[in-house]
Amino acid sequence: MKPTAYIETSAVSYLTSRPSRDVVVAAYQEITREWWRDASSRFDLVASGFVVAEAGAGN
């Protein structure tokens, strides 16, 4: 049984947003992309309906 990882809106945002010119934000984006590459093989990923609605609303 894999551990569960709760995905919050900021993770989705970092994963799907355009690359930032802000070095700190760009680092968060890259860390998120690296984590996401194999996350589904290591974790059961879960997001609440609120997260899905918030992410679906865009900026």
C-alpha cells in the first residue's frame, strides 16, 4: 500500500504555470516538476473538490 499525498492548489499551480523569471518561483516550479515525475508511482495522489475547482478557475 502506497502512502497518500494530498495535493494542494499551489502544487498544481507550480506544475502548470509558465516558467517564472523570479529565481525563487522558478526553483519551486522545477522542484515540483521533478517530484511530480514519479509521484504517482510512489503515492496515492488526492486533491479535494475545492482544489480542483480553484485550479480549474485559472489565475
